[in-house]
Amino acid sequence: MSELRFLEQYRNHTFQPGEIETLEEARGFVKERGFIFFWPIQNIALPSLWVAVAGDRPVASNQRDPGHITWSWKDRMLGKKKWYYAKILRRKGTLISLELAPYFYAISENYGDPEEDYLTQYHEGKLSSEAKQIYQVLLAEGPFHTQLLRKKAGLKGELYKFGKALEELQADFKILPTKVVKAGRWKYAFEYECVHRHYPEFLQQARTIEGVAARARILETYFRSLGAALLGDIRKLFGWDLDDTLEALQTLVQKGVLMGRENPDSNSVFMLADLYLASEQKGRSATKSVP
């Protein structure tokens, strides 16, 4: 059996296409995988809730498709603290287990006082003015649903910039949706709150986690889902600096968790060591069985 075929079988096991039938199973899936996309993202390999429920097929445009039970589950779980949901990886809907979320928080820009650090980010050019305006409103008066938040932040006529700023704040673990309310034209809107208020425990948990340890833990979880990945694809998903990414990868190589080149380029493959050994053993067994 080729390594590629072996890897496909491994991912079929971890992605669980069409195997999830209940919300309880979905919660268990997120906890087991550590983090997944809500919907699959083109050209990004990662488990998703949609595929686990609906099978390996595109997201249906028909809202009556049975696979869209995932939307109901997502909305029902907002604010329940059963998993962490926000637009995180690639600024797309991401579900993260509460066990792993502090590791993501530890490598965000929230390294001290969440009610002050954002100003440093803004002055250093790491936070847009629209994101600053939204965050300041939530700090002072939140939570608010999107329609009211846009008005209070002075962005009523800036729908595109407002949406991008919401994504920016979510990706940096500053805000998250905590409920759905009947507001706006469609009587459907997210209510947003500051992360450090909704999950105050993250502050203390993250302070004890160093950056390299956080990235190594996240990457090990990632490889437990995928089995193998290119360096370029890792950076594309997480958006980390090259040096930070390599440091975390080499930590896992030194621990015997991964196998990979010492001086890799973007096309270099890293693979779970135990998966590589299993594929090699299976390959030798298949060769011996050939008459």
C-alpha cells in the first residue's frame, strides 16, 4: 500500500465523513479532534463539522438539506461553554475544544491586560481603527448584537469594513459570538462579547503556557487529525511566522512525535512518526505477500 493511500485511510478515520448524527456526538468529535472547521474550506485540509455530519460533499445551498442541522447545533451552543466557536483559522468558522482553546489564546496578542493591550496593538499598526472602535464599544458597554454594535461603533454605513473588523477581533481572541438574537432585516444576528469576560479563566491558563509549547501542542493536535502536512500548508492555515513554525515543528521532531527534514522548505513534508512507521510496516508486509 502506498503512503498516499495509507494517509487517505487515516484521514477517513479522523475526519469521520457522515458518521456524526447527534449534537452529543458532535461535541465529542470536537473534543477528540481538538479543533475543526465549521464548514470545509477549499484547499485547506482539516476536519469539519459539515463533512462529519453530511459526508464528504460540498455545503448544500438548499437550507433544508439535512446537513444543515449543523447550523442549528452551532447556534444552540453559543454561550453554553461546551466548545469555543468564532472565526479563527483563516478567519473562518472554527470550533475549538475548551481544553485546547487556552493554547490558542496564549499565542494571541492578549498577553497582559485585555482592556489596555489593544491600544498598544493599534499604535503598532497591528489593529485596524475599525476593530479598535468596535472593541472599545464592547469594553465600555457590551455585549451588543451586530446591528446595534455597528451603529455604536460609528460604522453604520461601513458594512464591509465592519465585517472585516469583526473577523479581525475574533481571529485574535478578543471577541466572540455568544448568542443569536432576533434583530435586523432577517431577525437573525449574533451578539458579541469580549473573550476575557466570557472566558476569564483563559487569562490565567494562558499565562503559564509559553509560545513554543502552545504552538507545539496545537501542531501535534493538527497532525493527529491529518497524519502529514507540508510546511507551506501549515503556515497557510495558522498564519505563523516561519521561525515560530519551525521551532514548534522541531520540538515535536525532537520528541519523536513527528518526522521531517532538518532544514525544510515550503514543500517539505512532516508526518506523524508512528503513522510513518505503521505505513512502512504495512508496506513491507504487502511486499512479502506478493508471490
